[in-house]
Amino acid sequence: MDNKIIIAADSTCDLSPELIERYNIEIIPLPVNLGDKPCLDGIDVSVDDVFNYFETTGELATTSAPTVEYYEDFYKRWTDEGYTVVHTSISLEFTVTHNVAQRAAEKFPGVYPIDSRSISSGMGLLAIRGSQLRSQGLDAWEIAEQLRKDAERIRVSFVLDTLRYMRKGGRCSGIAALGANMLNLKPCLETRDGKLVVKKKYRGKLSNVFPQYAEEMLRSEENIDTSILLIAHSGVEKKLYDSVKKRCSEVLGFDEIHECRTGCSVSVHCGPNTLGLIYFVN
């Protein structure tokens, strides 16, 4: 392991298995509950399980922050072996998870929890950046300091196909959901300053909406870092994904474009057929 440094991320980082292996990132599975059945994201529950549970019961799976002891066990496993740990978590604006990690880290010198100021593959992109800095020979504290700065450069946006899941989770009113469904609206949300805001509302079929959204997002920023683009989705058809990837390549010449499937902790809120773009700006 480079520099005896662990780069860790909660399972909400939504990175592909290939990227996790390539960048040697340790994933911490977070709690997901199917009714009264406790599970761990990606371990004993899948995104399909979450969607099937909602369709059959009408109830959402629920997510919760891990306990302080859960993080302490993870940190201890590595620090006992002489490692330092840089751990990225979802934006503090969305959950108390980062606070829990900070409390756990108080017992372990050399453990650095990072508020990614982002969600989903946005925090995954930050973990990738941490791995790259590790390979450059930086110490853990230097990586943590740089990641806190880089968190402000991450852009995450996504388009929802349905508001049923957000409505059920209390993040959208019934009237708004009904109106969107009747008008066939597909809201585009983005993270800014660690918070989620509505950027635009599209209308029509996903086959038209997704490529249009991709082009508009990539043309809206003046100085996008074209080294890497992550396209995250909660299970769209391959043809749809390929059309978005093609449009992104046409608009900007990214060095790398990677497909990432959202995990349970994110998919339970956004629902099926959600797709988003994640990248850095300079």
C-alpha cells in the first residue's frame, strides 16, 4: 500500500468495482434497512432489492448513519497495522455521517475524515483524487488538506425520471410530484455549497432528455477539468447510457469517462432511471 495510507470512502461514493480496485480505495458499507431487516449497502442488499421492496410494499427502504463504534472498528483495524487513514463521506448538509466519523476519529491520531461537500460519485471522485495524491507521495495530512480544497471544485448534477421516491421520503410534496408526472417533467438537480438545488426541469422522453442535459451541463461551465468524467446512474438501459457518453465525448474531449452504478443509499432517494454527471472544474 502506497505510503501506508488508506484512502477510504463510505459506500455512498458510488464508484464502479473497476475504479475501486484501480485506485485501491477501501469502501465502508453503510446501513440500509428493508423494513425491520437491517442490511449493509452492497453487502447483503442490492439496488434491485431496494426498488423491488418499494414496488411490492409501497414503503421505502431506510438509511441511517453508522454508529461511532462502527467507524472506530474500521479505523482501529488499519491504525493497529501502522496505517494512517483519509476517509471521505457524504456532505454534512445531507446527513450526520461526517460528524459521526469525526467523533470516532478523535481516538485515532492520523485519521482524517473529510466532508466531501458532495453526494454519490462526487465523493467518489474526491476519493480518486486522494488516491492520486497518495501515489504522488503526499502524507495523509497533506492529502486531507488538499481534498478539503478540491471538494469545492466538484460538480454533481443528475436528472430524475420520477419523483415517487423523493415524495415518499418527504423530500417532495405530493402536489409537486403529481404536477411533474402529469407534465412528464424530469427535474435536474445539482449540488452547490454542499446542498441540493433544482437547476432545470426537462420534459419528454429520457432518450431525448439525457443527451440534452449532458450537452447543456458540459457547455455551462467555463473551465471544466477534462481529465475524468463519471456518469452515474441507478440502472438505465445501456442504449441510453451509451447515448449520453457519446454526447459527452462530442462536447468535451475527456481523457477518461467511467460508468458508475449508484448504490442503495443513494438510489433509495432518487429512484430508478436517474442519471448524473460528475467532474471537477478548474
